[in-house]
Amino acid sequence: MKDFIEGSDAVARAVALCRPGVISAYPITPQTHIVEFLASMVADGKLKSQFINVESEHSAASLVLGASAAGERVFSASSSQGLILMSEVLFNIAGMRMPVVLACVNRALSAPINIWNDQQDSMAVRDSGWIQLYAETGQECGDLIFQAYRLAESPEVRVPVMVCLDGYLLSHGLEVVDVPEAAEVDKFLPPYRPTEKLDPAVPMTFGPLAGPDYYLEIRHDLHAAMRGALKLIPSIAADFSRQFGRNSGGLVEAYRLEDAELAIVAAGSVCGTIKEAIDALRQEGVKAGLLRLVTYRPFPEEAVSAALAGVGRVAVLDKAISLGATGPIYADLATALVRGKHQARVNGYIAGLGGRDITIETIREIFTRLSGEEVSAGFVGLKG
Amino acid sequence: MITEMRIHARAGQGAITTAALMGTAIFVEGRYAYAFPSFGAARMGAPMNAFVRISNQPIRLRSQIYRPDYVIVADPTLCRSVDVLAGVKEKAVVIINAEKPLNLTPPSGGVKICYVPANEIARRHIGRPLANTALLGAFAAASGAVKLESLEEVIRRRFPEDLANKNIASLKEGWEVACR
């Protein structure tokens, strides 16, 4: 049923429809409405989950790790500093191949203190072994949750999934969202049946010591599972589209790229603004297009390379930066295009850090600068 | 076509609720809206904005609003420190919660400024100066951008019956004041 709700609410309702056995949260800034909504549903008896308030984000992640090891479907949400405090445990969750789903509401990192949107938090844990999906709309925030559980729990993947949504712009933005019926979700997402779990009757150890003899192989297996997810993600998105009648998820979305001479590559809600800018530029005769990354980890090199075939100049818009180097998406994209033997010129731009507004004018400026100086990390909108 | 509303308020005055009610009313009418806040630093009393973008199509644009068609000012003391008329379009409709007209100079002659004693209206109907529904009623009358019945319906959906009735009385008086 369609409703007019926040992205946080869309996530919470989607999670409730997936019926996790255990939800953990540390209820303090920078936490969001997601867990507040879920806590209400549990308290009102509308959702039969164990909702556990913990004493820190580190504990929130540890708790879902343990519950997942015990065979439960689990959920947690975090943001900004909270995600960074979780980061030690995030690596453990992935290393132990726990199919945890977590929503990251993208917000800037301190210092200086800043509560607003950028994507530095999730980008900072891109190497943790989690699949990362980025939503563009409130609708997609919910839709990606269903797909995330399908993906994480697929026996051939068994990798945790982080659904990333832009702070405020999506988390606090209200828009029309179609929330599916429980029976529809049940058809799409089967109950979670772990192939192995902690059970006193069948003792088993997760995450034990692996010395130089085996660590390399275990990391290779995780990498291979991530690469394998590149095949499964589009097929899950196709299933979703067949069942729910709308496109959400997948590896990438190409927007007006067929005959594009210039393109922007970006992730998240800024892609909506970019689409508006592209439509305006097209009316002025500029052949512009967008490649939206839905999946950032694993990085969909082949899909990116194919979608950008024939595009002469590519601008990457990063809402995060690997300080002293470039934006993270820029680095991955440049690598993918080199490996794909592209001749395209690729410039990298950093915009929107700490909530700096990205307008149609910002996007126009990027397209204009794309024809000028070669840059790998050109800041957009810097005050003089 | 997209039309845009900017709400000026202090954190705690219910600007997000106002934006949510407005957006939900548009949704009830079968149209699309995107309602979103821009906080100062989440401190009570700090100036903040909420925005509503309205269209017949799904809305993709995520930037803040700089050229509003509509402005609602929930607290007249903001006019001392914030240019509430910044960037308003030529035929903008501006609703200001104030007992008496303020000394504001609109950038063009076509801008319609409507002063509504919404605190006083709300005090009488709700018992507290929660001005938002009176301002929305005045906005609906002055702009024609949303139906009074749609706002009434979303107030009924959102609040328990007693509070809904009080807010609807406030909404309707706001409408009447703006019509006069």
C-alpha cells in the first residue's frame, strides 16, 4: 500500500516485513528513526522480535553477530561515528560469514563535529567485507532491505549486506513509498535456514585462529563470495522487479547513457538531482548521462565498463574522500576503465561533504569543469 | 511542473510536522511531494527550515529550495535575523504568523504576503500556541495549492480525535482569516 513516509520508516517497515528474530541498537545520536520505529512496533506487539538496547555501537554489532551465529535473522542500524565504532566488529561479521543486514544512514564523520549527510562513514568501511548497496529514493530504501536479506542469506554468498541511505535527504525526507503486503514479501524472501549455527548439541566454532597457513585462503574465499555476488545481485533485482513491478537494486542504473558524450558516475540520492540536471542539459543539446552505482561493494567493474562504452568524458562525483588520494568511487572507476581498455578521460570531483547542498547548478558546474582541467579530486563549491 | 514551499521556524515549533502534513495532503490528492527538513544543529529554538516540493510526477530533485513559490514563517522574530523572502518567485504566496503586519519589502509587487495571528488562533482552539494548522489553513486559502479537505483528512489521520478536532478548528479559522 502506498503511503507518505520517511526513508527511515520505509526501512523500518521493510525490516519488520522480513521478521528478524533479533534487532539491536544503541539509542543515541547519531542513531536515527529506523530503530525508533522498530522499537515501537515491538513494544506495540506488532513485531515479534527481540529488540535489545545495548551500551554502545560496538555492542550493537557484537550482539547481532552473536544472534546471527545462533541462527537468527538479525538487523541493526547505525550512522556516522556509530558505524565507525562498530568497524572492528563489522570485519568480524564478514570474516565469520554472518548474513547480517544493517542500514547505514550516511552522515559525515568528526572532526569537526557535523551531523549532516555525506558518504564518508560507509566508504570508510568499504574494505570490511560487507556488500554495500546505495539507495536513491525512499522507495529504494525499503526495497533494498528485502533484496539485502535474499542476497546475504543465499548459501552461495553468505556475506553481510549494508544498505546505505543518505542522512536527512532520505532518512528524514518524506515521500510516496509503496510498502508491500506481508504475503508478497514472504514469496520473495524465504525463511532463513542457516546451514550451520551455534548449537550446544553440535558444537562448532566461528572465527577461530587461522595462522599463516590458512588465513590467506579464508580471505580468498570471502573475496570469491563477494565476486560471486556480482552474478546474484542482478538476478535478485530481476526477481524483485517481476514480483513487485518496479525496478530497484541491481548493480548499476544507466540513465540516458546510450548516446552520451559526457557522463557522471555517482551513488545515492544525489543521482535524482543529477537526472534533473541531465534532462535540462539534454534540452540544451548537451549529450549528458548518468551511471548510478547501486552496488559499490563488490565493485561491478564489468557492468560499469560496459555501461560507459563510447562515453568520451566521465566525471566521478564522490561524497567522501580518501584524504591525500582521491574519492573512493573515482579510484575504483578509474581502475575499471583501465582494465576495460577504455579511452575515456576520467575526472574526479568531491562535493557535498558535511551536508553542503548539491544543486542542479553544482551538477552543471561539474559537467562544465569536465571539459577543462584534468583533476582526480577537484573540490566543487569551495569558498575562496 | 514543480512548485516549492519553504518553511521558516525555530527547532521545536513543528515545522517538520507542518511540512509532513502539507506533503501528506498532496499525497492524499493523488499527487507527489517530497517534504524534508534542514536543521541548524538540532537545538531547540535554533532557526531551521523545512521544505516541501510538489509535483504531478515523482520528484527526483533532492536539493534545498532557493526560489520558493510559497513561504510559511512560523515565528515572526525570525524576520529580524533571517531574510525570509530571499529568492521568492514573482507571484509567491507568503504566510507569516504575526498579529500585525511587519515591515517587510517584497522583491516584487506580485508577492502576496498574508499575516495571520496563528498563535492567538491556536491558543483559543488548542490551548497552546501551536500555530502550524492555522498557518496551513491560511496557506490553503491564500494559495489554492492544496484543498482544505485534504488538510483536514491528514490531521484526522495523524492526531487522536480530540486533538484533531481542535487542530481542524484552528485550520478552518486560519482559512477564514486569510480569505478576509
